[in-house]
Amino acid sequence: MPPVTSSSDVDRDASNTTEVPLPYAQEGFCPALLEDVANEMAARLALSEAELIERGPWRGWIALLGPLEIHGSPRRAILLHAHGAGAGRETNFHQQFGAACACEGMAWLAFDFGYLVQMRREGKRRPPPRMPGLIDEMAQWCEALVPCLAVLEHVPLLVGGKSMGSRVASHLMQSLAGSMPGRCLVRSPIGWYALGYPFHPMGKPEKLRVAHLPELEAPGLVCQGTRDPFGTQEEVRGYSLSERITLHWLPDGEHDFKPRRTSGETQARLIASAANALAHHPALG
């Protein structure tokens, strides 16, 4: 398999090492092979809910790819999850969402893009690469994981993520529908999902990121806070979206699903609502 391509050689090299860098080593990531991912997924399929809680998340560092974290069990679906632009799967939001997916009988597989690995190693903020590089990275994760999930071929695969990660997933689905040049996935995702889709940059509603959304044929689920500054409920109502995209609105939620105290809602309940909606994704039947 070719090395991951990103915005620069530095980004690529950040993930290609077999040695687990800081802070990942401190978070419990250990060197792992794709075979280890397959074994872990098979083991999780046989565990009860109580045993899964006791087992906790699996964290492996895969050379040529980078960090992968697994929550839950592949009983209902497998989710390949990408993070937002500024923070990865280590945040409280992602950890809560991974746990919520586990409660819904889904396996949540979260990875970090190469630029974020480099950013965390250096302790300095870095901008993400352009969209084509991110799409290529997510496609390579799909290519790498599909063979080791062969024993779970009956379990549907979805791609998605938080904010920027969901945008990457939507573009990947569009690329796959157009037979991505030079790339052939043995097993393609059957749909995509978004946790807070960035319909436009914050404070710039005129700069829309929706040009490809009306043409998407793959089923999509967008879980969006009604007060999300990257696309409020009122704003999104005016967009032309594919009929295959389902909107799940989270009352009073912002971009990270946090509501106001006066709403009577909590972030935890809204995260659980998003996970439950994902367990009933239109692509799952």
C-alpha cells in the first residue's frame, strides 16, 4: 500500500513511522498491524455490552496510516470517523460520541489525519491540507481497513465525521460514485454522515460549501444543531440539497451540540440523539 499523501512530506512522515509518538503513546496507543484490527473487531462482536464497557476503547498505531481508535461492536454498522479541522478524536465530544455509538450497537473507528498528527506532535496549530489530500487519506483508510473487515462483510460500512471530517466524507462518496481515478475499493461505504456539517465558514454565510450536495446519490445523514454557526436550521432550509440527505435537528445545539442552559437540553442528550439517529441511518434500511 502506498504511503499516505497529505499536504506535505512532513504530514506524511508524521504517520508513516512505526514508533508511537507523543502524545499518542501517553494516550495508550501501541504499535499495531491491520491484522490486529481484524482480531479486535472479531473479538468485540462476541462481547456483551457489559464486557465491552469493561474492555474499553482499543487504540493502535498503524504504520503508513497513523492512529486508530475503536469503540463499540460491529453488530449494526461500522463507522469510519474523521475529526474536525482543529482537534481530533481525543476531545470530550468525540469520546462521548464513540461511547454513544457503542450503546447503539455500532463500531466507531476514528482516525487522525496526518496534519493533525504533526500538529499534536509539535504542539503547534497547523491548517489542514486542501480537500483533495484529505479525501485521499480517508480513501486510503478505507482501502486498508476493508480487507481486515472481510469476516464482517455483512455489516454495513458508513463514512463520516465531525465538521470538516464530514465534508471530506461527503466528497469521498461523490468521488467513489464517479469511479475515483486510480482507486478501486473492494467494498465501498454505503452512505455517509455528518456531525455538524460546515455549510459555510463561521460568520461568512455567503461562502457556501454546498455545490456538490445537490448531486450526491449516496444516502447521507446530517445531525445539526439548530443554532450551529456553520449552518443554522433557518439557513439550511434555504439550501438545495440532495433528496438522499436526511437532516436530524438537535434542539438549541451549537456546532459541538452544546445547548443553552435555559433550553432544558444537555450536550450529552443531544450527542446520544445523534448516535441514535445514526443507528437508524437511511442506508441501513
